[in-house]
Amino acid sequence: MNRLLTAALGVVLLPAALSTSADMTAQTRQNPFLAPYNTPFEIPPFDKITYGDYLPAIEQGIAEQKKEIETIANNPATPTFDNTILAMEKSGALLQRVMLVFGSLDETDNNEQMTAISEKAYPMAAAAADEISMNDKLFQRVKYLYDRRDQLGLDGPQKRAIELSYKSFTRNGALLSADEKEKLKNINNDLTRLYLQFNRNLLASTNSFELLVDDESKLAGLPAGIVGTAATEAASRGKAGKWIFTLHAPSRLPLLKYADDRELRRKMYEGYMKLASEAPYDNRPVIGEIIKTRAAKARLLGFDNYASYMTDNVMAKTPEAAKSLLMKIWEPATARAREEVAEMQEYVRNEGAKFEIAPWDYYYYAEKLRQKKFELDENEVSAYFSLENVRKGIFTLAERLYGVTFTELPEAPKYHPEVKVYEVKDLKGEHVAVFMTDYFPRPSKRQGAWMSEFKGSFEDPDGTVGRPIIYN
């Protein structure tokens, strides 16, 4: 059940707009999501998916899952693990198939078309998830199993699955009255809208920032590769002969670490700290609404606050326990940071400068001290750690530790030209998974590092095995 609820909300989208001729043949064209993927290892056929495919497939997926859930909920037979928990887990296959692709590409190849679709797709999926989690007949079947879980002769994983399913239902409104359920649905709809707005602002704000340099002397200290990348970025924006730095980590962090020009570092740092905090992409009002709406949701579900709601479902169990753990890390970490800043300040004074260390100086002088104390220049070391070298090293390590090999599939479907696709095999040569890498920043892709899946891994009681498709 948890997989169904989370998969309904985890999404991405792919750039492939329909042409006029495609519109004319839409009636005869097969939606790729509605047929088996005729691809290696069932990799989504990205080259065949168009913007017009998502919403119809999502709508059909929701309709199919609704019928499946109604069949389970109205089953006259006594609830069992197979006819309830396992049946729920197997429902919604089409919806999950579409949403895993849509959710992934919405974050890696976002554009105006994707945004327009997401404004319909996410609320639809969220509403469908609410209908399942607040279905009283379905919940009563789960509760029947939960109340008798110690008497049904279940194995450990089955018992745990029932407990998780029951917990998921109760955390998503199953115990509420009819009126309260409607309130929760409205709250969840509001949160979906707010999260979409937050993410749109974040991506737009990131892409709107540029730190333009037109004086080459201001680039002193920066590695040649970083300078070259900045020149290429400027040329791509119609400003050839200049240099542009962005808020993406491969541009931002080297500038903060190596640029001798303190004013340049300050502009970059302040630009990052003001991310999505100014009009027209100001997320502060959005955050305020999210906080209020989350608090209302927590109260409706019987929690004192949203922190209590979130920690109830994890190992910490309470906000106090989570804070205690964080403070055990935070307090010694901040004490060490103060020591480091004091060392930096002494270094600055020994150099004859009279300014106080500011946040935009931290990375720069940390690198200076590293070179002084350990004779270690990260810029020189990084020359040995090209992306290909690191990837080869990690694959070799994975083979030694886990007995798996990686073989590139250059002809496999991919959602962006920069993606590389690998087949993962065990030492017997049997297929284990598909692994996709997508390492470079681009304006259509949100910041950060993450991984997810286009297809999950499973093993059915009848022995059927599904192997995953993972992207990083």
C-alpha cells in the first residue's frame, strides 16, 4: 500500500512535443504507456513518448486502479494476506508505470509543457491516492488482518507488510469521520498545489541567476577548466568573450573555493542565499502557507504538530528524540567550525589583510589552509578524478564488493542525450538491473543529487521476478 500511495506522487516528464502531423494521426497511434514496452529490459520507450500521452494514460491508470480497489474492498471472502494486502500491492500497475516516468522527467527535463501537465497530473494522482487511503471497506479488511496478525500463521515479512499497511491507512485519514476526510482531501490538494509552486519557483530562480564577469583579471585563482566552462556558458547566452557563473554546484562551488576576488565570492554566496527569496520567484509566502497547511493536517490527524506527525512514522518516533540526535552532531560540529574560522582569521591577518572572515570566505580559506597544512591542492588532485575515472573506479569497486558488473548499452532508450545506460549482471552473467547515469546540470533539471526508478524490483509468491531500472 505504501508503494501505491508514494508512487502516485513521484513524477517527471519528457520533452517530445507533438507536431501537427502527429496530432492528425493521434487517433491511430498507440499510446506507449498502454502497451507492453518492446524494449530491452522494459526500459520506457522515451523516443516514442509525447506530451500528449501522459494525461490520458494517467486517467486510464486511475480508472483501472479504482476498479481493482473496488474489487478488493467488496470481496465477500474473508480477508487474507493474498486477497487484500498482496492484491492492493499489485493494483495500479498502469498508473505507477506512467507516474514513475512522468515524475522522473518532470525533475530532469522540465519545461512549460511539463509544468502545464504537472498542474493536472499531480492533483489527479493525489486525489486518487486519497480515495484509496480513505476507503472504509478497504480499511476494514486491512484492520481485520491487523487485529489478527498474531493468530494467522503469517511469516515475518507478511506480518510486517500488514502492520505497514495499517499504519499507512491511519496516517492518511482512514480513522477520520466523513466530514474530516473531506477536510483532509482539501488539505492534501492545497499541499500538492503549494509543493508545485515551490518547485517551480526554485527552478526558475536558479535559472534566472547569472554572475557575469567581463574582466578576466577577476578570474584569478580559478582553474582553467572552470573558466572555460564559464566562457562556454556566456557564449550560449549570447555573451561571447565574457564569463558567466551560475548557482549550479559545478559552477558555484569552485568559484567560492578558488576565486581570489573576494567581491566575486560575495556575489555568488549572496545569490545562493537569496535563491527563491525575491520576486518574482519568492518562496517565502509559499513556505508560510505550507507550514500553516501542514499544521492543519497534523491537528486533523491527531498530532500536536507536523513534526510529531512526521517522526511518528520513523525510528525517532518524536521530535524531541530527533532533535536530541541532531544536537549530538550539531554542537561538536559548530564548535569545530568555530575553531576552523579562527584558524582562517589568523591566516588572513598573517597575510596582512584586516577584514573579518565572512561566510563567502569559508571555502576559499579552507582550501588555503589545506594547502598550507597538508601541502594538498585539491585542484591538482582533481585532475586524476575525471568523471570517467571515478565511474570506472566505482564500478570496479562494486564488482569486487558485490560481484556485479556494468556493461554500457549505447543503443538503449534514454530520456536525454547525456544519459548513459548500463546493464548490471552478477558474476554468473545473469541480469540484475538497468542502471542509468545523468550527472550534468542543465536549466531543465533541478539542483541536487538523487536517485529513483523507472521500474521497481519484486518477487511474487509464484516465483515471478521483476528486475529494477534505476537512474542516478
